Amino acid sequence: MARRLLGACCVLLAAILLVAAAAASARADGEPSGIRQPSGEYRGRKVGARTEVRDVERDGEVQELGRFSVAEYNRRHVGGGERLEFGRVVAAQRQVVSGLKYYLRVAAAAENGGGERVFDAVVVVKPWLESRTLLRFAPAAPK
């Protein structure tokens, strides 16, 4: 009786390992995780994909990050160029990385009275460290 029970456990364990190996090889071939639809497309989001921030104008956190990016740009370029005055964030995307990475489209104007221009900024936020880092701030490419 004990041999029969041991044999059944071995068969069950082998079946579990076979299923796990098949699942691992399906992911190892580079296909994204998710549920494959009959059309061949995946539904859901990829881990680490960028997502649009909705209602950017009313999102206080995103507007504050835009203000931070302009202030940080001005701090880094003391005496080396024109100072900018923050206008608003007009578009934003969010990406989960080791923290949150924000891709911002910021409207700002020169403090000396120049017209409003658009800049692309990339900011990484690590809430558990209470840190914000400006990675990039440059004029936006014309569309």
C-alpha cells in the first residue's frame, strides 16, 4: 500500500514539474506575458510599459513634478543660459521601474519675456526614499 501511495505521489510530482517546465519555456522564448487572444494579440499591459496619465491638467502630483523639473533645470544652469518659468504640464506618461519614471511634456517660458515653449522632461520618483531626480530636460522635438 505504501509503495502504491509513493508511486502516485511521484507521478503527481512529475506532472507538476512538466507543467512548470512548459510554462517557463513559453516565457523564455520572448513572448510577452498575458493572455493570448484568438487574433494573436495579448490583452492587458506588459510589466514596465508606459501608461498615459489621464487628466494631466488636474493631476497635482504631475503638475508638481513639472514645476520641479523646471526649477531643477534652472538650478543646474545658473549663469549658463536663460532661466525658465513653469507654465504647466501638457502631457505625461508614467512607467513603473525601480520607483516611478515620469515622461513629461512641460510648457515653460523664458523669464525675460520670451514666448512659451515646450520641453520634454524625464523624472524618476522613489517615494520610499522621498527622492526625485531629473534625468532629462530638453526642448521638445517638433511634430
